[in-house]
Amino acid sequence: MLQDPKSGNWIKVVQTADGTTNATRRYSDGERTVIEQYRVYYGDGGEEIDSRFVKGLVTRQVRE
């Protein structure tokens, strides 16, 4: 369970992105630079939560 930083609602996470997503900065000349990487969590209602805004400890649990 994660608390959505935008709504404050608790969301059951059903999937975590396998890789990271890049946040980039675009300059006036069209060039882009990666400024940070983050992971996306997906909720059971289709919500997407950006890990950069999640507060506190997040652990990954694997069911077998």
C-alpha cells in the first residue's frame, strides 16, 4: 500500500515498473539532459504514482 501524494488516498500497488524512467530538462536549443531517474508504481485502480513524490520507506514484496 502506498499513499498517493496528490490525493492522499491509500492505493494497493499491484505492479512496479521493471526499470526506471528518466526526468529530463529541455534547453532552448532543443537539447535534453537527464536530471534524475525514478520508478513508477501502478495501483489496482489504474493509478500511476511517481516514486519521487512518495514519502517514507517503500519495500518490494514478491508473492510466490
